[in-house]
Amino acid sequence: MSEVRAVIDDHIDARLDARGLPCPEPVVRTRKMLDKLQPGQRLEVLTDDPAAPLDFAALSYRTGHPLRETQAETGYFRFVLEHK
């Protein structure tokens, strides 16, 4: 099934599809991918973990990597974080 969504910011340097992974795996894998990026690069993360909105806000706060986008899609969440 194809889903159409508006892209708010198309400047994405890396993508992580963490749908189907239980907590805390989406955040753990996101941190590992952010460590590989250069300052200013952006990571898009897709996850269906119900705790993700709080987890990703906390991740951004703790690490200092700005959370540039948060979207609730049908059945999953989309986050864009920028490496500080």
C-alpha cells in the first residue's frame, strides 16, 4: 500500500526505518546513526513505537541534536534529527 505525504524538508542525508522494532531499539539505532553523520546532516527516522514522540524529544534534549520535524503518519511516526 502506497502512502502519499507532503515532504516538509527534503534535505535528508540518511534514513532509518525502525518500524516493527520494540522500545528502546529505535532510539538506540538512531543514536548510532547520528554518530556517523557530520554536523548539519539530517537523519529521517520512521518508527511505529507508541513511546517514540516522548523518546525522541528526550533524545534530542539529552544529546543536543535538534529535532527538526515530528509527524504522526498513519500507523507510524516520522522524525528528522540534525547532527549538532
